[in-house]
Amino acid sequence: MENLSDYKEIVEIIRESGGEGFKYCYQCGLCDTVCPWNRVRSFSMRRIIRQATFGMTEIENEEIWRCTTCGRCPQRCPRGVKIIESGVALRRVATEYGVFPTPVKPIRGISASLVGEGNPLNEDRKNRGQWAQGLGVKAFSEEMEILYFPGCYLSYDPRLKKVAQATAAILKKAGVDFGILGTEENCCGESIRKTGDEALFRRLARENIKTFIDHGVKKILVSSPHCYHTFKNEYPEFMVHFEVVHMVQYLMELVDQGRLALSGEYPKKVAYHDPCYLGRHNGIYEEPRRVLEGISGLKIVEMPDTLEESLCCGGGGGRIWMETPKGERFSDLRLKQAMAVGAGVLVTACPYCISNFEDSRLTLAEGDDGKSPEIKDITEIVQEVI
Ligand code: SF4
Ligand code: SF4
């Protein structure tokens, strides 16, 4: 990497990304103590960034791709150091020089799919709205109440299409006048940005913003906390503002307004997992719990590492596209926690969490009670009781 011998550039990019606060780091190590990686292996983002700013990091070192941007360490840092932004800045340097360490090589293919088809899954753009076939879901038009933006995983992944379908069923039941963009919907770009590909993020964001404006979109309903975060907190960088609501918020609103009655029984013990990008990054903890509490027969049990201290599923920061070896998957730990509190169902509200939990469910040895919990999105439970 002789091109990167000028480490001033790295420092500069870290600064530009808002990571200049790292100079205030006094190496207390509190960030490392809360990082979920240290439950499964040794890892220190603090050390990597410190070494980088002193020109001692091999940028092709795969360790820079490990952070899931879960948000635990900045929450704990007494000096306000922007650890996530600094880590993403290092990745930007790497991607700008075309460096993709072995475990993340698939990201090259993901970028091509995002450019060509608007999704990271190598799926055809023309099939984006297929999940809604036969459900009577309309194309969005300006006079509608809300745009439903299911995102890439709910549009294509066979497991997650069920969540999009449950959402459409709930909206119809509540009499919401909604529509979708179908083939005109693009990936929001949140995760590719966190892998360091800033140019591709900006391209996807601009395309989406143009589509929203052309269609007269004002209010957007999303199922993914990653779409939520990027529309709400990152698209304003382009001087636009759309009202964004996540499905857990909208569910609570529909119930509170009397538009949706939770009349059925759900006689199960349920543990709610707070997704990082709903909870820690956006402070949404109460709404999903209030919806679940309103369901007759349902008993909520809390796991350790809940609310602000929720355990990351391992899917943020682009890690959803990277292979994590068995024995290092946070989602395995989470399923064991759910089993330990006797939950029959592990419920959440994020496609990455569901994918990782479903994988863990398949690969984990059977629990003490002989059964791993069912994995559900909150919309799937609500669909069963309306
Ligand atoms: S918690 Fe903050 S001040 Fe302490 S080592 Fe980590 S980055 Fe530095
Ligand atoms: S954001 Fe999360 S995964 Fe990344 S270094 Fe901090 S605690 Fe670790």
C-alpha cells in the first residue's frame, strides 16, 4: 500500500468525517469494555484508530471492517470521541484505494448490484414490487396518506417478504391510504455508506430524493431501522426533509387513534430485541413495547442487555454482507439470552436482526428446553391478532 504511505491523508479524512475528537481520547478503554466483539474475541477500535492517526495501521488489515456501528462505545465515551465516524473514515480510505480485505470481497459484487439494480442482493430491479402481487397494493400517488418503503430485504428476501406482506395487511385493515414505488424504489444506501463507499451512498441518496420529489412524497413509512436512520438523519445533508416514521411508531399511532384493534389472543412469552438503529441511534424503545403490551395473553420478558444496552445482532456497518465465523456471532449470544429468560418468541423490528437470528436459530444447538425461540417481526405478531 505505498499509495497510503502518506498517513496525513487518513488523519485528514478522519477529521473531515467528524472524527477529529479522537485527539481528546485519553485511552481509558471504556469503549473496549462495552464493545460486543470483546464477548467473542479480542478487538479494540480505539487501538486501530489511534494507530492509524500515528501512521501505524496496515489499512488492509481486516480489523477495520469489524465494527458494526452498534453505537455502544460512543454512548460510553467520557470524551465525546466520534469512534464510529473515525472507523468509517478509515474504511473510506481503504475503499477509495480499492482495498477490500478477504472476508469482505463480496462487497465489490454488492456495489455493482447497487449501481445496476438498486439493491445489494443481486436481484433484478423489475422484481422489486413482486412481494405485493395479489395483495391489492397500489402504486404511490401524491394524494395518498403515506408512502410505504419496504427496503431491499423486505422486497426480495423470501423470509422477509412476509414482513412486507404483514405490513400491507395491517395498513389495509386500518384503512390507511398508502402506496409503494415498486421498481422506482432504490436501496437507501445506509449500509454501503458505513462500509466507506461514500460516492455510492450519495448516488443512491440522490436518486431516491429525486424519486420522492417527483412523486410528491411527504411522509414515508419504513420497516428497516437502517432506512429510518438514513432518511431521517442523513438525507437532510442534501437539504431535503421528509417526514419519516418507522412501523413500530406507526403501529402505536394506529392503535392509539383507534384505527387498529388488537383483538386476538397471543398467549406466548415474548422477548423484544432493540435494534441498534431504532434504539440507541434513534431513541425508539417505548413504542414497540407499548404495542406488545396491548396484546391480550402476550407476556413480555426482558433479556439482559436491553434498551440502551441492547446487544447488537452483528448486522450493522455493512457486516450483514460479511461472513462471521461460528463462535463469533452476536446473534447466537442473543438467542441464548432469549432462551435463558424463557421466551418462546424473539421479536424485533429490523430485517438485519431477523436474518441473523434466523441463521442462528438454524445453526445453534437446541436449547435447554429443547427449543430455540421463534423469530418474529412485530408486524407478524400484530397481523395474527387483528
Ligand atoms: S472511551 Fe473515549 S476516551 Fe476512552 S479510550 Fe475510548 S475513545 Fe478514548
Ligand atoms: S460501535 Fe459497537 S462494534 Fe463498533 S467499536 Fe463501538 S462498540 Fe464496537
